[in-house]
Amino acid sequence: MELLKIDDLDKLKFTSIKNVIHFKYDGQDYFIHENNEFTRTTALYKGRTKYKNECIKSSYGVAINLIRYKNNKKVLSAIDKENFVRKLYAQGLIDTNEDIKQQVKEREERLKELNKIIRDAQEEIRKINWEE
């Protein structure tokens, strides 16, 4: 199945957040299911009924902070849609617009830089500890 492309945040509407995240995009129903027990996977499904769902894409790993609220309001209308789309795109579950793709790319590059700084600092700490 073709990846869902979320490129217009105005067409994204959250409908329910319980054990799964239900949302509509451009009038179609979708949901995200995270399996944290054994496989630690995240999957995107098209549909809403219990038995007629179509898995669009799944990936290993769980998207951290997938649902983040604006202004500390825990209501569906206060969900940070852009954060949601960035996280799904970074997880490889959807396609999106170029602006969000660029944000994810810049974040990943910055994380690589920071991880290198951390590794270098840890190596320096090991050297200092060895010398004492």
C-alpha cells in the first residue's frame, strides 16, 4: 500500500486517544498502534472498524512523545499536529511536505553532532581517569 502523505495539517483531525491514536486525514480514518510488549513496533492502519483495517506501514521502535499538547491543555484540539507528523515521518510511517522533511533532517544532523561531542567527552573522561 502507498504511504499516507500528510502535507496539510488543516486536514488532520484527531478523533480519539485511548490505547491507540485515531485520526482522520482528508476524510479518511486512520489509527496508530504501538506494541510495547514484545516487538516494540509502531504501525499505521487505514480504517476504524475492528476487523477491516489495512496496515499501511509498520516500523520497529516506539515514537516517543508522539502526542504533545499545546498550552498544557489535554484536549484533542490542543494536540501539536506538526510534532505528530514530524515523529511519524521520522519513524518512516508517512510521507510529508518538504518543510517538515527538512526539520527532521536538521534535527537528525544535530543529534549526530551532539552524539559525537558526547562520545569525545566520554573518551576524554576515560583518559583522565586512567591517568590518575
